[in-house]
Amino acid sequence: MRTIESINRSDIVLLILDSLEEISNQDQKIVSYAARNYKDIIIVLNKWDLIKKDNATVGEYIKRIRSELKFVEFAPVIFVSALTGQRVRKILDLVLEVSEESRKRIPTSELNKFLERATAKFPPTHSSGKHTKIYFCTQIKVHPPTFIFFCNNPKYITTHYRRYLLNQLRDTFKFEGASIKTFFRGRKQDEI
């Protein structure tokens, strides 16, 4: 309960993992709760000094983390040692970077160019055969970055397509460590 209360009060969540242990269900639940509540997230891998390393070690660890924590692939990973102080000071630099990413504002003109490219590459479709046209996108808020996509039939935008647009936003504008909210709105006020 204290962890949940701390997450609720926080802007950025640091998930501290032990390099010598597997990622637990508890770790997954904690970071999942943080992501569902649109918290910015950084993954800190501690006890890095105790790991035998070669050229592939970092890549293997990141691959494992990304595989087990798929829902927070946007979160940067930093390898530290609290005992030796290795990269501990860099955590604060990373916190500042993630905070800056979360407060980044994208002009509507850039978002509309992005939207044009994304929908040209993969247009929205629905199994019913009804087509949706997304007219434009705008950012309404920062921290977390919040975007509204205006379209003719928001109820026909599939979960798969929503995820596609979210991933395209990240590919184009980065937002490393920042959780992103997206909304799809119709022409009428009551269409969401």
C-alpha cells in the first residue's frame, strides 16, 4: 500500500531492480500500476558491479527487461551500483531528461504532418468495413503528454490502431520515459 501511495504522489517512478535476481511478479505489478496511472518511468538496475560482463551483457539484460516488462518499453534503463557509486549520479541527470521529455510540447502543424505520414503508411480500418478518417491531432497537455485525434467515427478506431499511433508518436517524437495519453474524439461533443 505504501508503494501505491508513493506512486500516486510521484511524477517519475524509479523501478529499482536487482541485477542478480529475476524480475518478480511484484515488480511487474508495481510498474504496471505506474504505467496505467500515466507516471513517467525509469528502470534502475542495481548491483551492476557484481555481474560478470562481456560485450553482450548489457544487450542481454535490456532484452530480458523489455521482454518481461513489455508495457514500459518507453522507459530508459540505467545500470548502477549503489555500493560503489557507479553511475548513481547519472540517475538524477536521467530524471531531468525524462522530466523534460514529459513536458515537451509538439506544435499542431508537426503533429498533422506526422498524422499524414502515419495514416498514409497504415490507414485505419475496422472489421465492420466502416472507414474512419482522422482529420487532425493536437496536444492538449504536457506531463503526461496528452493528444487528441479528431475523427469522424472514433468508436471504429481499434485498440490495435490506437497502439500503432502511440508507437508512431514515440518513434517520431521520442518521449523517452514519459507516459503518453491519447484520446479519439468525433465531431460531436459526446463522441469519444
